[in-house]
Amino acid sequence: MESFMQCLNFSVVMFNINYRYERIYIDNLVSEDISMEIKRLLHRFAQCFILGAVIIASSTVLGSQTASQSEQPIKYELKLEGENIEQLVLQGGGQKQTFDRPGKSLMLEPGTYEMSQLGLKGGFTYYPYRDTTIFRSILVGPGEPAVLKAGGPLEQRITARREGQLLKMDYRLIGIAGEWYRNNSRYPPPTFTIYKGDKEIASGRFQFG
């Protein structure tokens, strides 16, 4: 600030010099008739002019950066409690967002989100629309981080029921929240073996569907 005020004082001096020498042509300004004091003031005025231009330019750049930073939306954390997550698709704010290998957390703009799809390593995928009772809307905002509990480790679960003379079995891969996954590759299909005591009495493969 002190240097800037000195520049203003020199500017006033230079205006006075210009008034006193208004009849002198510009070509004569570099002549030997001009005193060393005036040359020194001219040099100082040029320095102050450049300094003022630098200050103005710097202020403009800093102002633009501050305005740009203030326009960036605030984001909040969504923790992911699950393993082997390859892809997470969320629906929120009227748009769908896809996150590949999201890790243990995401930073999202405040709002309400719903999971559209969850993919795990190995080609296993969960589609929430098949079971709307497990996951509810996720509220992301200030306070404690929101938590999404889904993913591995997976548990193989088989249920069996009798239908007349038949024994019908269902095979599912269950995630940590009870969600069940489909194998998109469909190869190889899971196998089963039935024992009576230590004796194997039947075996086969499950059909996808």
C-alpha cells in the first residue's frame, strides 16, 4: 500500500511537470536541456505505471479465482460398506451417475439418491428393482456421513422345498445386506451334490432363471 501511495504522489508530480513543459515537443524530452531530476522522475513514473498495471491485473485474476471457487457446489460423503465393488449406479437429482471402482466412499452433492445397479468383481450384479424392500432412499447432506451397506463378501445360499415327488432347490448369492446377485456371464453354472449320510445320491447343475 505504501508503494502504491508513492506512485500516486509521483503521478501528481508528473502532471505538474507536464503542465510546465506543455509547449515542449516530445522529441525534446530526451534532449540535454532536460535536467537529470526530470529524467529520474520520468523513469520513476514509468516504474509506478507498470507496478499499477501489475496490481490491477493480479486483483482481477484473484477475483476471478475466488468467484470460481465460490460457485463450486458443496459435497458430502457417502460411505460404502462392502467389498469388491466394481461399479455403482446412483439415481438422484433427476440424473443417473455411474461410479467405476468407487473405493470406500464417494463425495456427492446434497440430496436424495437411489441405487440403480451395483456390480461386483466376477460379473455379479444386483438390480434393486427386483427387490425394493432392502434398500431405501439414501439422504446425503450435512452431519454424519450417509452409509450404503451392500456388496461382498458374498454368501452362497440354497433353499429346498418339496413339490410332489420333486425336490426343488434355489441357489442365490447373497450380499452383506441380504441383496442377491446374478451372474451376468452365466458360465459356468453352479453345481450341487446331494448326500445321504456319507453317500452321494444325486448331483447336477442349477439352471439360470
